[in-house]
Amino acid sequence: LYDNGIRVSGLVRWPGKIRPGSETEALMQYVDVAPTLLDAAGIDPETIDPNCPDAFGNRGFDGKSFLKVLLGEEEELNSYIFAEHTTVGINGYLEPYPIRAVRDKRYKFIRNLASKNTYSIGGIHKGEPFTSWKADAANNPILAQRVQWLSHRPTEELYDLQTDPLETRNLAKDPAFSKIKSRLASELNRWMKQQGDHGLATEELAKTRQNKKRQETRTPRKKGRASNDVKPS
């Protein structure tokens, strides 16, 4: 849930509406996209029932329209954005390793809900460069710390994204940032409660919410021709 994992670019073109070349650093989430598209189509998102109530029974969208930001009428949208990560069901996972995060304009707070478990997924820990890093770490204490970090995170992480954009200096135990950590932790607690997120208990139910692996029939490949499921361009 570091910014390298959750921050993406969004490109919008709407001649006569959105100023060409304009940019915004407003905090947005994927849940804001649907309300925005409805708003752009002239439909008030608040009149739509997505039929997915939250833990309190509220039936509206979790997100909100950022149309006014796109049109240059406003500069901000969300004070906080939230993110979550699950390992259950991911290829190569060993143990549940639920991670939750909240971010404002400057700071990010990350909570590792099962920090005593081993964080392991196929895309990171089962091949290169992680394999060679582990071998080289025997004679490199600094590398050994990074290898350890990739499998075992602390319970809490706090980063100043303005001075530390790569999130390498954890400030969670620094007394100077205790009020900031407390504020972000409270916002994260509020969001998890609203989402019905019970942490590790919810993580262990992840497989019940994931699609079963599709059983696909494949036509044997013929020499010199593409298979049926991959068409040449």
C-alpha cells in the first residue's frame, strides 16, 4: 500500500469542458469514478441506490463526484483516501497478511493487522530478484534488513510523503508525530467500521468473496499459428 502500489494516473478528455493540459493533485479513489460519470451524464449520484449497503445500512455510493475538480471549479475532493491489501487467494501466499492504509495530502498511516505472520506472495518472494537478495544478504547487513522488511512489516507505519516520497523512514514510533498518527489511525478505524472490515477475521473470509478458478478448454497449439486464446495483431 505504498504510493508506488496505489498511486495511478488518470487521463480525461472532454473538449469544451475540461481545459487541455490541466492537472490536479486532489485526492481521489476508484470509488469516486462511478458517481463522477453519473454526474457528468446529468444524473445526481445521490438519487441512485447501488444496492450495496455499508455496515450502518447506508445505501449510497462510498465515493463522490469529482466533476467540479475536472471542470476547474474546485481544487480539492477528499481529505483522506483509503486502501487495503489482502494476500489470501494470491498465488504463493503463506499466511493471511491484511494491510490497511489511510492517506491525506502529506502523511500516510499503514496498519499491518497480522504483522507476526509472514508476508509472502508469488510475484515478489518466489523468484528473482528476491532469491538472489536473500543469498547476498548473508554478507550484507543493510540488504538483510530490506529482505526482512519484505516479509515482516511492523504493526504500524507512518510516512511523511513530502520529505520521504519513497516511504523508507517509518515515523510511527517517533513522539513528534504521535498526534498525526493518532488522527490518521482514528480515520482508518472509522472507515474500517463503516466498511464492515473486522481485520483478520475479514481477511480469512477473502476466498469466499473471490471467483472460483475458471475451467477453460484450450485448443492445442499448432506450429506456426497462434492459439485460439491469443490472436495475432
